[in-house]
Amino acid sequence: MMVTVPETGPPVPGEAAGPAAGELAAAVEQAIATAVLAWNRAGQDVEVHVSPVQLRAIETIARHDRINLGGLAAELGVIPSSASRLCDRLEAAGLVVRESGPADRREIIVRLSHDGVRLCAALSRRRRAVVAEALAELSPASRARLLDSLTEFGRACARQLPEGRGTARSRPA
């Protein structure tokens, strides 16, 4: 079976604002791709003995503090039985703890163990160090503009997410 890919598609939102919007979107895409590579490299510097999918689950659990298996499955885009097996492996590795739900003992709540919290903290420290190295190459004025722009951009991106799925944090005062 041959798949036909259209040469043109619907206009990218924001292109109506002029060619600068399309160029900016391409620059953001490239910057994000490069930042993700650096971000992932930072994770390799920390002794992580989990798969990328397991790490994503750990970071999702950390972001929520505690989450039920259904919520974790939804966040990861997997079926609940897959999330349960994933948590089996993380629990065996000592990185998560399962608990019964407070209102319904059939509900399974997952939270990070002490070792899971330590792993997230080590990853965060290393990732921030990698980002700080890149930011050190910018002038103070560029860093200030970047902070303002990223804060605003993060809020705009969060508005594009389904309700309750945004992870953007407000800028520190």
C-alpha cells in the first residue's frame, strides 16, 4: 500500500501574522529539538538504570506527587494494564510505592519512593547545570529577555493543552 503525503497542508496557525511567525515557529522547533538533545545527554551523566519510558513515568509521578494508575496511564498515553506493569518494574527497582486509595481501597495510588525522589533531584540538578552552561553564553540582557519570553511562551503553550494537563509553573518573584 502506498501512502500519499500532501505537499501542502492547512496553514500553520500564526502564519497569517506574516512570514516572521512561520520563521519563529521553525526557530522554536529547532531550539526545542536541540535543548531536548542536551536534556537527554544530561540524563546520561546521572546513573539512571531505567528506560526512557520508565523515566517519563517517574517524572510524571513526581509532577503530581501522587497519581492513580488510571491517571498515570492517561498522562503516558498507554492503557492501564501497561501502566500497571510499568509500575511493577519501578516498584521492584525501589523507585515507586503503591498505596490503596483513601476513599476506595481498590484504587491504586502511586508515589515516588525516597530513591525515586533522589533520582529526580539528581536528574534535575544535572539538567539545570547543562542549561546554565548554555545560558552563561548569553549576555545578561539576552537572559532577561529570554526569561520574559519563555514565561509568556510557556503560558501560551499551557493554554493549548487539555484542561489540567499544563505543567507550566509561574515565574518566581
